[in-house]
Amino acid sequence: MILGPKKLLQLVKTKKLVEDLDKRELTTPEGAGFDIRLGEVHKLNGGKAFLGISHRETPKIKTVAKYNQNKISSYTIKPGEFVLMSSIETFNIPLDITVNFKPRTTTFRSGLFLRTGNVAPGYHGKVTFAVKNEGPIPVTMELGCRFAHAQFYQVDGGGMQYKGQWQGGRVTTKNREKQI
């Protein structure tokens, strides 16, 4: 079952379900969840990628844009360019909730393909998405813009605590790591 805005706002107040939400989400959320804003843009910057049975390694990254509430700035994604985007918001997910994301329709109407994952029960931190400009034109995004929509689901019977290396919201590994 998808949780609606009234229940979500109650959980924001009582459990800090999502921190640093935009004022708009706190006063007049739309749909059945919260819109997520662009906090940082990262480019892959060398290294290796390895997905093994017991070990993982992700490429090095370079942060190329970062949100500053006192200054409007933007990042332009060129056709064919691939970037990682991190949220402004921080998630504090209890064991009986999981979160899935959908792109806001303006993203795909502009040629951007947003790759998302699941936020597991017990996760704490910012979230990171993959974005590729599949369209023929550059797309400029202001840091702080809404680009994804988070939908929160009740886990019947409760979930298991997230134990993975992405806890806390980091974007990449430092080296090859043993999986938990």
C-alpha cells in the first residue's frame, strides 16, 4: 500500500522520515509522495567498476555541481552524457517502510532517462540516481529543482534492516570492498 501525504507528513514530524524537504512538500505536497530535489551532480572519473559475488568496486567520481541555497546555479547535461545525481533530502526509513522513485515527467519529456533504485527499510542518508541525456539537445537543470518523486510503501510484516555499504548516502566506493 502506498502511503499518502497526510501519513507521510505525520511521519516527517514524528520520525524525521525525510529531512530537508522543500517548503512546498511540507505545505502542499502533490500526488502520493514527495518530490526530490537535485543536490549534487557527479561525473564518473576513472577507476574501475567490478560487481563480484563477494566484492564490489565502483568508479571514482568528481562532484561537478553542488546546491547552495544562497546562490542559483545550474548544470547542463549534454546529449549522451551520463551523470549521478544526489538528493538534497536525507531519508530515515523505519523497518516497516520502503521507498521507490519515479522520474518527474519533465525529465523524460526533456530527453533524460532517470535510473532509480529502492530505499530499503532501515536506510539512512541521501539518495543517488543515474541520469543519461538520451535526447538530441542539452538539458540545463538548476540545483534545487524537483526531478524525482518518492513513493513510500508499507511493508506488511516489517522489513529487514539495511546493512549495505551505501548506508549514510555515500556515492561511490573508495576501493574494492567485501559485500556485507
